[in-house]
Amino acid sequence: MGAQVLQVSNGLVDALVAGRLGRAELAAGGMGAGLWFFVSMSCIGLMAGLSPTLANMIGASRRAAVGAQFRQGLWFAVFVGILALIAIRVCMATLSSWGFHPEIPPLMLEYLSSAGWSLPAFALLMACRNLYEATGISTPILVMQLVGLVVNIIFSFGLGLGLWGLPKLGLFGVGLSTSLVAIVMACLLFYWLRGRKFQRYKLFESFDRPDLVCIGAMLSLALPIYIGMVFEGGIFFYTNVQMATIGTIESASHNIAISVAALCYMLPLGLSLALTARIGKAYGRGSKGLTQRRIVSGILVTFLLIAATITGLVLLRNWVGTLYTDDVEVLALTSTLLIFAAFFQLSDSFQVVLIGLLRGLQDTRMPMLINAFSYWVVAAPVGYYLAHHTTMGAPGLWMGLIIGLTLASLLLAWRLRNQLHAKFENRLS
């Protein structure tokens, strides 16, 4: 959870720098970061099949297979990283036709032209991270994110604003810092994997050629995860795009509110990643009682996180925006959107934890379909209608998100209840 908070803190740093460059830079920087994140989900989602696979192997005491599986994961990460880099370049080439306010596309290109190069390193980083999560060795992830945050603070502020004797490169400098951070963090994780705790898995014992059968099995588990993430991440990127078509003030305010909401979201997301590994191990052992206890404990912790984040957002809503900008119009709308962000935490936290629990049971296809229905059949059209055909405007898009995520949480809870019994009944039979 700490590692996830530190990870999203990089986005907060970048937003703080963009806010000091100007209203248009804040809007464009948020849009650029949103597009980068949407493309980077290929690195996160397509590699996500590695963690439950390795956790299941470890739970079943198949240590000898862990190293070979990890090496195939590295081959797959190389392919995914190159694919993501190509995708971001295609998006950059078509930005002028996306219908944004005229100020936004040129500034987005500044950021993406340097930030896009981080994607290959980010894919390799995610392969390593999946191994750490599967083994339950989480401290290196926390340290890596802390180092990455320090590096980003130095170079994002330095290159973005021209501090500490560095050249002022604006959003291009912010994107350059993003690429540097990804490379540094990937190198750290690879270095620590050679430590004593991982020697039992013989991670680098041999050089294996790509095994399409092994990669295909991992992909079959990861693809529904990735598609589900695209449905979820896509709805947030769609909301960003809609804000940018409404106006610069709405887009800038939304980028502040969504960055703060993303910081809160990292707590249940970190919990979800931990629960995937813990449930995967319990399921690998064939223990229904242990699996149930870990599910209940995970849900109880989620309640505590929700209470803390809602309270914080409501109490600090008028102060948070002042960290980014002194624009009075942007601050007024930001304060309103943060109220919606507070209620948004309830359903958003539960849905991501429930997805992590189901992923530990190696159930990925139905959660994907639930996300698709909740986000694109419900949230997107409801949000669009409220924003463009009522007087709600920007808050209407947030209301659509809340409705869609609430529905997703209810359906995922129903799925978890059914799958818990079905999975262990099948094993007994």
C-alpha cells in the first residue's frame, strides 16, 4: 500500500509542476499523463497474469518452476513494452483530431514525446514487481518507489521549472523525468532479485528462449485482466477527454481532483495486490477456511481505508487545490469535484479489492465482463447525459462514474460469493 501511494505521488509531483507553469499546462499535463497511463495499462494488465501464476506455484511448493516462468515473463515484458511504445506514438500522431481545446494538443505532445520512452522499462519493472508480490516480499517495492519519488522530485521540478541550475524544459522536462524514474526503478528491482531471498527460485540460472506455450498460458490468464483494466482505465480517460472538450477550467479542476482521488485509490489497490498473492497461495494449498479468513480480513481493512479517505477528502477539499494553483475559478470547481471524489471512494475501493480477491482465485473473465457492462453501458452514457444535457456540467461526469462503480462493486461481490464455493467444490470432486 505504501508503495502504491509513493507510485501515484509521482503523478502528484508532475501535476504540481504543471500547475506552476500555467492553467493550460495543468490541463495538458493531466491529459498527457492520463494518456500515458492508459497506454501503460498494457504493461500492467498483460503482466498481471504472472503474479497469481507464480503465487500458485509457490503455494503448491513448485519452486523449481518459478524461475523458468519468470524468465518467460521477461520475454513477454520486452514484447509488451515495445508494443506500448508504438501505441503511444500512434496516439501522438492523431492528437490534433481528438477535438480538444486548441491550447491542449501541442502541450500534450511536449510531455508525451519524452515520457513515452519510459514504457519499455516500465514493462520490465512490472514483470519484476509481479514476482515480488507473488513471494510476499514487499519491502523492496516500497524502497524502489521511494527512490523513484526522490528522483522525480529532483528532475521534474528541476527540468520542468528550471530549478537547481537545470534547464527549464516545461512539460518536456516533466516527461523526461518520468522516463528516467522508470529506468532507475527497473534497474533497482533487477539488482535486488540477485539477493539471497530469491536464490531458491534460480531466477537467472539459465538463458531460456521464448516458450510460446508458457507465454500463451500466462497470456490467457492476463488478457481478461488487461481488458478489464482497459474498460476501467478507459472510462477515466474518456472522462478526461470529455472534460477537455468542455473547457480548460473544467479540465484543470478535474485533473486536480482525479489526482487526489488516485492517491486515495492507491491504498485499496495496494491491498488488492497483496490479497491476490495471499488468496493465490491459500487457493494453491487447497484450504477453503484459510481463503475465507483472508477474504474477510481484506474486506474489513477496506472499510477502514474508505472511512479514512472519505473523511480526509471532505475536510481538506478547500485546501488541496491551493497546492496546485491560485486560479480562483479552478479552485472553486475543484472544491466541488472533491466532494464527488469523496463518495467515489466507497465504490471504487470495494471494486478494486474484490477484483484482487477474484484474481487470487484465478477468476478473470467474468470480472472483465462486469467492468465492461458497468463502465461503458452504465457509467459512460449516464455521465455524458448529465454533463451535456443537464445543468450539472463537469460534476455530472463524476456522478456517472459513481453510479457505474457502485454497480460493479455489487456484481463483483455476487461473483466472489459464488466462485468461492464453486472453486473448492470442483477441487473436492
